[in-house]
Amino acid sequence: MKKAFLIGWKDLTLAFRDRAALIFMLAAPFALTLGMGLVTGRFSGNTGSTGVGDIPIVIIDQDGGQLAQTLVEVLQSEELSDLLEPSLGDDLAAAQAAIEADEIAAALVIPAGFTDSIIPHDGQTAPSETVQLALYSNPTRPTSVGVVRTILDGFLSQVEVNRVGAEVIITRLIATGRLQPQEAAGFAQTLAVENAAAGGQPSAISLNSVTASGEEVEFDILAILAPGMALMFLMFTASNGGRSLLIERNHGTLPRLLVSPTGTAQVLAGKTIGIYLTGVAQMLILILGTTLLFQVQWGNMAGVLLLVLASVFGAVGWGLFITAIARTPGQVAAVGSALMLTFGILGGTFINTNNMPAWYRWLTRITPNAWGVDGFTTLALGGRLADILEPLLALVVMGLVLFGVAMLLFNRRGLTQK
């Protein structure tokens, strides 16, 4: 085992002596993270450290009911004034034209019957399905749209909690004889209106996260962008390490190693350890750098460290798999570059995958990027170690499966035969 670690340490030192590799491993992700921070306004200081503010939206209220008015008041509240820039409208076509012209981030339509579907009037029964809000999104502003969607989800979730709570209260009052069944409809409407108004208070909606201990964690857009960039370029490190394995085979380095008292398993283990250590060092340097330079709050450090180890494990599995199916170092470089960009897009480095179709979100799960971004985002928003067990397990399983397949292919091809 000592020989394997020595081989791995040698590869680690060689990787950090390669100036071209350092550009892709460290300089490029730093530069792109800085650029994305400037684009999103992270360094402008307009809205604290969120990097998101003054999101222009148009609200078209076709309902006019109690719940619709409460939602409009929430979006126009003082608490959200630094975040949203709402305006009222009545022409959906004009709002859609404004989206096409990139003048607004989204248009919210509150359709007629929205309030009555949740708070029916006396003598009415609630429809079988709730009338849905319609949010028309600007595809060029995924972050802003995601913020608006988060606010709406928070509002609707609170309304639903209050509605269910009202039903429980009424059922209990009737069961204890404190409320007559014929009085239930009127009481339900009064209680629903009061709860809807209380549940929609803007103080209940923010972009901050509250941990289990009650500590408020401020949302930072770079805590979402930086992990995505780091994970995307981690795929370069993994594929480049596999490429070096084929280069050494072609140059005769591997056969010379096997002439010494070093077994095939030790050589492969050493090369794999070298790729793994390089990836871990890359991720830790990027995390430390963004923390010191950009004050990015990554969250629970034990969770961050475990997620780094698991993410690198999954990425190295892909790097070895590419190496096992490729014939030449050039093929590894080409396929690795393609996968780096593809996984970056699928994994949420450039776009918000929450707004994508279900099949697309399912496809993202084959990438270490998506699991890693999910985990790092959870930690940045105040999550604990227990909250990232699923990403950790998925990354470890991914790495094990890919390692196993790669080893079988290596043995079949006789990659390191003497």
C-alpha cells in the first residue's frame, strides 16, 4: 500500500507543476466564479451579499379576491422592496412582449376564481381542483425567476398549511359540540380569510434560511455558483489524470514500473490515488480561495469536507471509465472535455434545473455535478450533515460502480501488462 501512495503522491506533485493544468484546475474556475458574481451583482453591494435585487415583475390580478389582494400586498411589501420591483398590469400580451424584450424577469397572472377555489363564499363548495397561478418566465434570467418562484411557493405553502389547520380546528370543534354543523361554513370562511391574510405576511417570506437551531443563514448567490464551477472543472482533473495513464503506457513508463517489485494492482491503485488527491486538493484550494477572496459561506465544514471527498470520488470514477473505453490520450482529452461541459450544463452550473422538465432533472442524476451542487447548496443554506446523506450516498455509489466497470475493462485490455 505504501508503494501505491508514493505513486499517487508523485502524480499529485507533477499535476501541480503543470502550468497548463493549473489554468484549468484553478485559474479558470476562479475567473468564471468572479465573472458570474459580477453578472449577478454579487459585488455591487445593492442587496447585501445576495447578489440578487430589483427583479422587475408584472402582476396581473384577474381575481380581485381576498387571497389575490394579500399576494399582491406581499409582493409590493417593504420587506421585499430591495428584492422585487413589481408593477401592476392588465394586459398579458404586453407583459409577454416585455419578457421577450428582456425588460422584465417574469409576469404573474392571478386568474379569476383563485380566491374562491381556496376560500369559497357562503353557499358555495370548493372546486375539485385549485385554480393555479400562472408565472410567465424570462428564460434569460433563471436566477431571478427562481427567486420569484421561491417567494410564490412560500406564500402558497403557508396558505395551504393554514387551510388544513382550519379544517382540523373545525372538525375538532364540531366533535366537541362547540360548533354546530350548520355554522361550519360561515366559520370556515371567516377563519380561512384571517389565516390567509396572516399567512401571507411578508415577514414570513425571505431568501434567508433558518437552521434547526434557529440561526438565520443569509442567502449568497456565490454559494450556488462557486460549487458549480468547481465541480465542472473537477471533471477536467479526473479525465486529465486518466489521460496521463495512457500517456505513461505509450511512453513505456508503466511497463518499467512493472519490471520493479510493483504489482499491477499497486500501479493502478497508485495512479488512481494520484488522480483522487489532485481532485481533492483542487476542490479544497477553490473553497479556501473563494472563502478568503469572496467571503463565500460554504456552511458546515464537516459536511463540506465529506462532500468534497464524495464528489471527487464520483468524478474520478467517470475519469477512469473514460480512460478504460478510450484508445488514445487524445480520445480521453476529447471525451473528457465534452463531458466536462455536458455535465456542467446538466448539473446546474449555468442554468437552474428546478425549472426544467422532470425527464431533464432525472437525467442530471447521472452526473456528480448535480449531486454535488445539491449538497453544497443545502449546506450553504444552513443544512446539517444529516441533510446531505442522499448526495453523499449517491456519489459514493456512482464512484464504486464506475470504478468496478473501469477495472474490468482495464483487465480485459491488459492496460498495464508487463
